[in-house]
Amino acid sequence: MGLYLGLDCSTQSLSALVIDTERGQVLLEESVNYGQALPEFQAPYGFLAHPDPKLKHADPLLWVAALERLLAALVARGFDLSTVRAVSGAAQQHGSVYLKTRIADAPPWSPGTPLVDQVRPLLSRPSAPIWLDSSTSAECAEITAALGGHAQIVELSGSRAIERFTGPQIRKFWKTEPAAYQATREITLVSAFMASVLCGTSAPIDHGDGAGMNLLELRRGAWSPALLDATAPGLAAKLCTPVPSTTLVGEIAPYFVTKFGFAAGTPVVAFTGDNPSSLVGMGATEPGSAVISLGTSDTVFAAMAEPHTDPGGFGHVFGNPAGGFMCLICFANGSLAREEVARRVGLSWPAFERAILSESLPGNSGNSMLPYFVPEMTPKLLEPRVELEGSAAFRAFADPPANARGVVEAQALTMQHHSAWIGARPTSLRVTGGASKNRGILQILADVFDARIQTLTLSNSSALGGALRAAQAVEGSTWAELAARFAVPDPNVRILSARGASAAYDALRAKFASKLQALPTQ
Ligand code: XUL
């Protein structure tokens, strides 16, 4: 029993959460927002500005600087980091970091020099492509052709070749910057990079996040020779051997002992992707309950006993950190789209909630929209596509209640449409992420899915998943025990489908299905 630290390196912030397994409590949460705390990186939303809207890269040093800020903030709050028994964490998926010196071969971090100045000379590429990048369609097509078609890649890796996935990004790097690729000794994911920085050595990629690379052979949990060959020459030598997510990958580096007061030898458990980590934090590691995460992107995910795949080609299969597999469908137009509609119709967030709950009705009086304000991954749209159908005011973004309801109904209906391949319709959904505090959004999800909605008392399920994974690895507790104590549904949130509401969506469901099928997806 003791204290465990979970970290979550997400698109816009780095968060920490500490649990106490003896008391069954979350002791503290802390977060560093990149835009606000580190304006010198000129990445207000966590990525660098670029004239090409398809290109989305971040500076890996931003995450290193945020780590120092976050640990300093914990210490400033009076938290004694020497009481932490183990650390684990998660990060935004798919993003990749390129090093010309493996962290394992770099000199030990020196406490006298800021960490960013020690990591900078190790990088062979100053920026890291992240999950929002959609600039690798040509590489996806090349990898697909080399493997003999979509079906072959899906069978091996659990997903088609996908623009934001790491393999196509690596291929693009090799094609466009062959000398820098040649000079690269190590390629790692954001999750394993953060673990590597903490340990001062090269921490391996785990099966949960590794499955989001188009390189891992799912069933074997090993790099696929065929996918490595189709991606870039000499790639195998640049990757660490992937490991199960429960692996102890190292001990906290002496730098963090001297500077922030960790106990020497504090174990670090493999970091994973934010979605696999949320599966743990939401108490959903067993098949049967589905999770909806409402964040910068919206995701729908669930544990899976067998890695069956999406015939439509949009869904993915990743490793479940608790063993086995999980499925995931990701929608880029999550908060980005909700916030854009709220901005256009001038609604504050509380007014957006009221507009849904008391100023509009299920089915939205026939007003509907396609909600793709930024390029979308599910369905695959390389350009934004916003189409409104209904009253003149609705079409002009001049009917705030209908426009607010319209974007959320569209998101819920598309989530339902694109997750049908998972199997049985869920009767209960666990919802997390910033927007899960909005009861209007929760009510629409309940009505569209005709399901009971639960939220947890905590909203950062990814950081909680990190802390739980650290505890599980050290204490050997079962996932079910940990979930029962920490992934606790909020007793104040029990949202059921309103009577007749689901039927109000039947016509709209059919309309969306034909609209989505008719989209000219690439
Ligand atoms: C999942 C995905 C996103 C990122 C966001 O495939 O791309 O959910 O993990 O952090």
C-alpha cells in the first residue's frame, strides 16, 4: 500500500495525479497548460504553427519543460515526492520523437543544467509529428500497396495505414529528410519518450501505444518484419523491443532525486497511450462496458477479448494494458467542433448546456448538420466539411439552441454509426473528458444510444490510469480491486434516456447513415 504517481502528457497540457492505495483516495491533481505556462514555445494549443494545415508537429522539448514545471508545482504545493512508491503515465498517441543519441547512451542528466538543454542535442529532428497530422496520405498508399492492400495491414496491425499513425510518419521523414533519418538512432513514441526522460535511459514502447504505429503485429506483440520493410530501411534497429504495459522499464533518474526529492530507485512502469490508460482509469478493462471520452478529440473505446477489426476501416485495435485488446474509434471533431459552434452562435458553455436541456428537443425539429469543422479521421475527410440542413436560421448559425443541439446530436449519431462494428449495442456508457461535465451533452448521448450514462468522480481518467498501473505493477492487486476503489461512478450523475427520445432519432439515424455512406472519403 502507498502512494503512486500517474502522469498524462496530452495535446494541450501535462497532468499529474497521486493516489493513496491505503486510503483508497486521490491525494492530489496538478496540471501544466502548455500555452499558458510555457508561452516561449509558441504553441498555444500544444503544437507549432505551420502554413500547411495538414502538418501538425510539436516541440518535444515542450513536454520536457512541462515535466520540470509540473514536478516543481507538486513540490511547491508541499507534496513530498519521496513518498511515491512508483510512477507510470500516458501520452497522446501516435506522436513520434527522433533521437540521434539513444537516451540510454546519453550522459546521465546533470542536475546543474535544465533538462531541455540536455535533451536538445540528442534530437535528430527538432519537431515531433503528432496525432493531429494528416500529411502522410502518399505514404499510407505506398505502405498499403507494399503489403498488398488494406485487409493485409488490418489483419497484421489492427488498423489500415492511417495518416497520424507513426509508421507512415516515419516513412515521410525518411523520404523527405533521408540524412536526418540516417542519423537517427532511436525512434520512440511520446509515451515512451516521457518514460525515457524520467528514467534517463531508453524506455521501451508498450503494446497499448505500440499498436497505434502500423508497425506492431498485434497477435504476437512484436514488430512486423513486413510492415518495417514497407515503412523505411533500417527501421528495426531504431526501435526498442516492445513490451507488455505492466513492465517495469527503469528507475527514476538521479536528476529527479536531487532536484525534486524522489526516493532513489523509485520504479517507473511502462507509459502507454492516453486511450489505453483511460481504459484502466475508467475501470473498463473487462469487455462489457464502453467508454466515450470527450476531449480535443472524441473517442469511443472498449476492451475486447479477441482483436476483431472494423470492416469499414476506421476503427482500430490496440493493446489493453490489462492484457488482451481494446478497440478504439477516434473523431478529430470533438471539442474543436463544439467550441467552434458555441463561438459562432455566441453561447457560453453554461448557456450551451441550457440550450440543449431546455431550449431544444431530441431530433432538433428536423435540423441536422455534418460537423466536420477540421479534417476528420472518422470518416476520413482531408478537408473540413460542414453542411447544415433545416431552417434558414439554423443554416445561418443564427439559432443558438438548435445549432448547439445540432453539433452534439451529429457527433452522437456518427459515434453510434461508426462504432456499430464493435458488436452488441451498449446499455451503459461511461463518459469522461472535459465535456463530460456538460449534462446537455450527456443527455443527448443517453438518448441517441438509448443507454444509461455514468461519469466518474474524476475527469482525468488517463492520469488515473497511470497511477493505477503503477500501483498494480508494484502491489500485484487485481484490476477489478483497483477499479472498485478508484474508478467510482459519480453518484450525482445518473442520466437515462428520456422516454421516447431514442425513437425520435430513428429517422435521423437512417438519414445520417446514408449521408455518411455518401461522403467521398479517400
Ligand atoms: C487516438 C488519437 C487521439 C490521441 C489524443 O487514436 O489519435 O485520441 O490519442 O491524445
